[in-house]
Amino acid sequence: MTLKLTLLDKTPVTDSISLFRFAPADGEELSGYAAGAHVDFDMGAPGLRSYSLIDFVAPSGGPDTYSVAVQREDKGQGGSVAMHALTLGAQVSVSLPKNDFALHDGDAPAVLLAGGIGVTPIISFAAELTRRGTEFSLHYATRSAAVSAFGDVLRDRFGAQLQQWHDDCTPIDLGRVIGSAPQGAHVYCCGPKGMIDAVRAQCETLGIPGDHVHFELFTTPQAQSGDQPFEVEISSTGQVFDIPADKTIVDVLEEAGVDVIFDCQRGDCGICQTDVLEGEPDHRDVVLSDAERAAGNVMQICVSRAKSARLVLDL
């Protein structure tokens, strides 16, 4: 099911980031959602574009509007440029809210880590934890203060729970931040893959249980230089598919009518995880642990590729 939304406001928050607020075009009630949810926008660019719903105060009832913050990427695939080209009153088609990056239940404390535009779902987490009265700290890392979105609003809203870090003067110290987390805390990180990998490594070093560490990658992984085509065999049918260097396994299987389950297409929700029966995966997700990657018996087929000439998948 899709929704038709009308753009009510578009507010610049940095030179490249704007906050968009939408209302239902038909006047119907919008679906509620939990912190961390996103909606998929159909902007006419290749594929759908997912943007996190952002709330500075946790909604007490059904929302009247949906808000998203979008960073313009002129060298991207066109979705963010199309969003920034919208004018007030424009109508767009979006999915119902989905949530692959949800807060834990209960009152365990949380450490919230955001890199760049990855702050959007983290803001909603902070708002919800404030509503619950749950202990948390919010760490927001950017290249500089000039490119930090919502800095003043975050300071006003979350006060001493917020710490901002800037690469040009005070780079984030993940060892200290994560090492000082309260006992039993959940760690949430949304940002670029390098930050996510560093957070994962720190959490593993410190012995934080895997089910207390949560990630969301805010960009779609790009093809890498030197990517090669390979073959995928479907074990249940024996069908073999050629996966070119510029397409993912999910892309090819879906085009061929193979029923595959996926959502984020960034390798961070885990929905597309598939057992590998033969071959060596080239892991590019942010879900699997180092041990799981080394074992090589599962992979995220929305982003990961192959080091071997063929993979046999349990599909």
C-alpha cells in the first residue's frame, strides 16, 4: 500500500540538508509508527529511497504529518536531488512506515551514536527515551560544526545528554564513549559504514553482547572498483543466474521473478539473510559479526557479492 503526501514545508538546516514536512494529500489519518521507522519515497529515480521519520518530541497519538531530513547528494543516484527539487504543494507517493531499527523494550539505558545525516532516527530515539524517562546519552559526530544538522535544537531539547563531536577539532572517542556505557546498556549507531565498523569493533572488544548492539547504515553501498561478475545457483531449482558487476543478487533474482524477501537494500536490516551452501561470499553488510563472516555460511544478498566464481544459495 502506498500513500499520497503533500509537501507542507521545506526548511534548510545546513547548506545541503533540508527538513521536509508532509501531510496526507487526501486528508486521511496517517499511520502511527515507532521511533526508528522509515518510509520509502518513489521519486522516479532508480529504486525507492528510504528516509527515517524524525521527531524531536515523541508523538502522543497518531501523527498529523510525517517529517524527514534529506541530505542532497549531487553525485548520488538522483533520489535526494529529486527530493530537494520539490516545491511546496508537490505530491509524492510513499510506503507505509516500516521499522528495521527499533528501540529495545524495557528500561535498560542506551548509548546513541550518530554520524552525519544518520542523526535522523537517533533524534527520534532520544525523543522516545525522554518520554519513557530512560537513561541515555546522545553522541553526534560530523566533519565540522558547520555541517551539523539541528545542533541548536538538539542542545535545547536534550541538554547535558547530548555531546557533539567534530572531526576538525574534537573527533569522537569511541573507546571512551562506549567504554563508559552503563552496565546492560544498548548501543545504537546510525552513520557511514566506517563508523559502524568501528563501533562494532569496540563493542566486541568490550564484550557487549551482540543483541545489545544495533546498527543502521544511512547510505546505500556503492559498487566497488574491481567488482567482477559471478554466478548464483538456486539450490531448490538448480537455476543459475549471472550477477553482473553493476547489479546485486537481489536485483537479478527479482528481475527473474524469484521470490526474495528484502527491505533496506543497505545490508543493515538482516531481512534478506540467506544460507550459503557453496562458495565464498564477499560480505559488505553491517549486520554479521566477524565470526559469522569468517564462517561464510550466511550472507545478506542485497549488498554482498562473491569471492568465488559461483555461490549456491539456499533459496
